[in-house]
Amino acid sequence: MQLTLATHVLHLPLRDPFRIARREDDRQATTVIVELEAAGLTGIGEAFPVAYYGETVATVGVVLPLLAEALGGLADPPTDAATARAWLADAATVMADTIGGHGGARAGLDIALHDLVARGLGLPLWQLLEAPATVVPTDFSIGIDEPAVVAERAARAADFPALKIKVGGAADLETLEAVRGVFAGPLRVDANTGWDQDEALRLVPELERLGVELIEQPFPARALPQLRWLQERCPIPVVADESAVTIDDLEALTGVVAGVNVKLAKCGGVGPALAMIRRARELGFRVMLGCMEETSVGIAASATLSGLVDWVDLDGNLLLARDPFEGLVMDAGRHWLPGTEPGLGLRWREDDTLS
Ligand SMILES: [Mg+2]
């Protein structure tokens, strides 16, 4: 396959500062948009680099050409859906065999290939994947800040069916009380590795009282005995995110936590995420589908799988002051609607300038 690759590094301001327990305020998201051309077809993808997982714009810039070169050994994309699905799985394997880790870079090419192949077949991507048309609505995430500021943002987002509140800051309980004062729906909390065992034990009864639906990643990624200790004492599901990067992490998490958070930018794209969701189901996990601060390219690709999970947390593009793409549509119930256009159904906004 003759393959042409173009990349665009975008620095996108966020609507509100976004702080999580394991890093300082984010005021802008930096992402890499991938454009592919092969066999007369084009596709768009997103490689979102997360330093915590070992990726930066510089590593993505080095890894993408390596992956593209390896993919050049594949035949041209097939022209029937069943063979195309197998071809996409082969492409993901080629990339995983080329370099370990680098899930963001691999996702950039994997998403672009899915878009390209689905466009070639004239099918919306969710249809090519035979994913359900009935999807779970997304929650909305709010970063760590003063309790009154978090509550004000929660009030603004009160039409979402659930809110995900980042914790692991100085005033978690006060923050959740303030949010509860303005929002009656399910609250999910995400400590991004920021709690210790004493803190968790102190907070659990309060979280139960406040009707918290799940606790995401209270302890560091490798602290599996501590995660198990908490889940044994806590009726609220504990969900692994930083501990659940790829499908290979799942086995060790069985009997440790109730759920896992699958993200395309961690595991390497649509194909690896689909495989990870299926394996997680086999192992009895409840599943969240999450995201980074991606544009609607990463979010639309993720959203194709949002009928396959229990909890959807696909709001990265909503955190941006301005999404450079259009075509992804959300209904009033906060479902990302399965598209009708081929592929991801996205295009650059007309007035957008590439950087
Ligand atoms: Mg998380």
C-alpha cells in the first residue's frame, strides 16, 4: 500500500482551566491531527500525546513515520466490509509489533485508517464496525478548583445526565457537597491517583451519602493491592484508568476493581479499544469509555463504541474553547449521534487555519 501521511500540531485553548490531581492546570490542549492518503482514499485521525503515558509531540513526530512505513507492507484496503475489518485488525497488529506503548501515535493512524476504509466502503464507521446504533449519553467532566467555582461549572452543565468531578485536591468533600447542592444526578469522581488509603477510607461513607456512582483511580497505577483493599471495603465500584492502559493490563485487575476505563489514546485506537472492551466484558468488568482533551476526531472515533459500554465519558472536545472540526452531532439528551456520512463524517471548519 502506497501511503501518504501529513500531520498538523494544534494548540487549542480550553474553555475553563482543567486541573487534575497528578498535574497542574491545563489551559490548552496540544494534539496532533493525522491525514492519510492511500489507494485514492483519505482518512483523518488524532494522535493525542499524554506525557504521563510517555508521549509528547516530539515522540509522536518520530513514531508516526515509523508506523506508516510498517503499514506500507500491507496490501491496499479491501472493498468489502468483512475483509476490511480483518485488514484493520492486521494493521493494528503491524503497528503494535512495530513499537510498544505509544498508544496515542498508534491511535492516530488507526483512527485515520478506520475513517479511510469506511469512507471507501461508503459506510459510517459505526456501521462498518457493526456497533450498536443505540448509545449511552456522555457525562461532563469538571477539573479541580475552589468548591464554589466547581459548583458554578456544575450548574452550567446540569443538563448532562451525569457529572465527573475531578478530586484529589485540597477540598474534595466540600467540592462534592457544593456540586450536590446544584446537581441531583449521578456523580462520578476521579482522583487520578491522588488519594492515599487513609483519605479514601475517610471519604467513602461521605461519597455513599452523596450518591457517588463510581470512584476512578484513587491510587497510583501500580498500587493494585491497595485498589483491591479499597474495593473490598467499598460498595461503590472502583474503576481503573491509569492502571488499565491496554488489553494486557486487564487480567491483573480481575478481582481488584469492578471497572476499567478504556481510551483510544491509551490502547492504540478504535480496533484495540474494541478488543479491550470485549475482553473486559469476558472478564466481568464494567466498562467506561473515556477520552483525553481531544478534538471531535478522537471523540467521534471513540463515540462509535459508545453503545458497548456502561459509562461514557467522551467530552474532550466540549472542554475546548473551539473544536476545529465539524460533523459530530450531540442530541439534547447528550448522546453523540451515530453519523450517517461515510467514515467519521468530519471536516475541518471552513474558517480554520492549520498550524
Ligand atoms: Mg481518569
